[in-house]
Amino acid sequence: MEICDPCTLEHDDKTVTNLSVGKKVYKAMENADCVAFLAGHDEFHKIPISDIAKRVKSRALIFDGRMFFSREKIVEMKRLGLLYKGVGRR
């Protein structure tokens, strides 16, 4: 498991968790069973859905904790074989 938040400072990371917090978004997704988007950073918005699908395991769960993804991107995820669950979405 890897946590990634490209916008935090190292000393801030330690106040939230004892786990290592990486800064490389693509590295954090490599071979993942689940990717949880819990912050709306601009850097995350720039990631093509196809790039996510290429890096994660087949049928990986994309958890959207911020209603982050548009309906069009959700449809694309499903088309690429990803599972999607979002807070506040049906």
C-alpha cells in the first residue's frame, strides 16, 4: 500500500500517518487493487483514465471520496474494466 499526496510537506505527512507518503502519483498506482481519490488536487485531474487502467490490476476499484470524477470519466472507467464507487454517487 502506498499513500500519495503531491501537495503535502514531509513534516505534515507525519502528523497524519506513520506510513510513508509518496509524491509520485503514477508510482502509487502501480499494480494496485484499489486507488482512492480523497483530495481534489489539480495534478489528479490531469491523469487520463486510460493511464490509470494501464497501471492498476485488472478490475481494480477506483474509490472517489470527493465526487471528483465526471460522469463521462466514470463511464470510461467502466468501459476499461475498472470498478467505480463514489461517495454521493449512484
